[in-house]
Amino acid sequence: MGLSTSARLMAAAAIAMGAFTTGAFATPNFMKIGGLTSQPIGHYELCQREPVECRQTTARPRPVQLTRKLWQSMIDVNNAVNSTVLPRTDMEMWGVEEYWSYPQAYGDCEDYVLEKRRRLIRAGVPAGNLLITVVRQPNGDGHAVLTVVTSMGDYILDNLEARVSVWTDTDYTYLKRQSASHSGKWVTINDGRAIAVGSVASSR
């Protein structure tokens, strides 16, 4: 018999905490960021409805210290949101292709990201270290994840994955993310691969 969802999440959390004590964070791994780029339409519309979402500024962005407490918070928030929010597309919920919002019982990828970001801000993590990030999945579909910029590298919280992983340990192609200095601006990510970013401005 397969493990239940809660059991899988607990197992993943145990593995992740073990990694913290076995030197898995020895070499910080950060994304290479480029210049300003277009804001995803869903985020733009969210900012029109809730302007405070795009007014968070950080004068001198710097990685937050990755302590055992923060690592546990990242794991707990990822697991809690992934296990309580049920997946639904924006079309199913709102009748439109893109509508970013904080989830109640249901949400899609960017809604999971918004909720995780909100919870970690409440836990004391600076907004400039919690960046909504647009990626491309191996099948070509767009997707959104949360990047946590820590002293030991950039880590990803993902509704499709129970583990919290360094960004290079995922199968995604990274396209763009929020600016660390201004939550209403977006910057390109130089993933280091030969990709055609095009005009990807939304996620699925």
C-alpha cells in the first residue's frame, strides 16, 4: 500500500532536515539575474486590485541567513499549503485564463506561491527574499514557484514537489522573477541554457 500524502510530506521533511545537518548547504548556489522585464499579467492585475502587493521595497537586498529555524519554516509552510489547498485552474475557479489570488480552499500554482510568500513574511522573512518566479516545465508548460533567497543559495517552494530544493536541483527552466528590491518589478533569469524565453508573461 502506498504512503498517504501526509506520510510522504513527513518523510520529505525528515530527509530535508537531515540534509541541513549533513553539509548539503556547503556551496551557495544563486540564480544569475538580468535586467528588468515584463510583469506577468496576472501579477499586474493583482497589483491593481491590491496595490500593497507591489509597494514592498528593499534598499539593499541581501540573502537572509539560512538558520535551522528558517529551514524548518520553509519546510512547514511548503507542506502546509501544499496539503491544504486543492488544485484548480483559474478557468475552473474564475472563468478566465489568468487570475492571481490568495487561495481559500482552491488555487493554482501562483496562488500557492502567494500564500507561501504571505506566511513566510508573517514568520519574519523579508519580502525581498521571497520572490515569485516564473519557470518552464520540461513539457513546455508555464509554472510559478517561490524562490527563497538565503545565505546558502536560492531555494524553491513548489506545489508540485514536497521537498524544498536548491533551484538547480529542479527540472525547470527559469525565466523571470520579482525584483528583490521592488515587489512590483520583474527581472530576467539567465538560466545558462540555450532557451527562447520569448514573451512568457503568465503561468499555468
